[in-house]
Amino acid sequence: MRVFPTLQFVRMFDSLEHDLQEEALERIEMFKNISSHRMLRVHKLRGKYKNCYAFSVNHRVRVVFEYARGTKQTVYLLAIGDHDVYR
């Protein structure tokens, strides 16, 4: 799976504490292996994010992403943060 961060994601990621950045990078690497999706709690979102999905970095932080059209092998990371990223 190929994963591409958007500019917004990079800005949000850069504002995180270093330890949380390290944890997020580990989870993103895990996310690339589809067999890890259940453990990361990958789930489809609703409302204004109905075309997006999210997975857990830890109990507080989530990564919001979307699949490229027509494939589940390319992913764009859209946002990272607590539940406020859904607003």
C-alpha cells in the first residue's frame, strides 16, 4: 500500500509532540499492512467525512484518510489529532 500525506496532514503532524509523532509513524507503517487494520480500528466515517476513513494511533489520537479513486492500494492522509479532527 502506498501512503501519501497531504500538506494539511504534515502541518498537523509537525505540531504534535515528538513522542506522539514517533507513535504515529509506527502506526502508519502498521497501517500499510492490511492485516493490521483490525488492530488499528480502521473504520468508515459519516457526515461530511462520508468518503473518508480513520484509524487509531492511541486512545486519543486518530488519523483521517481517504483511498484514491478506484483503488485501495493508494491512500491520502488528511488529518491527525484528537476527535476534533472530525469537525
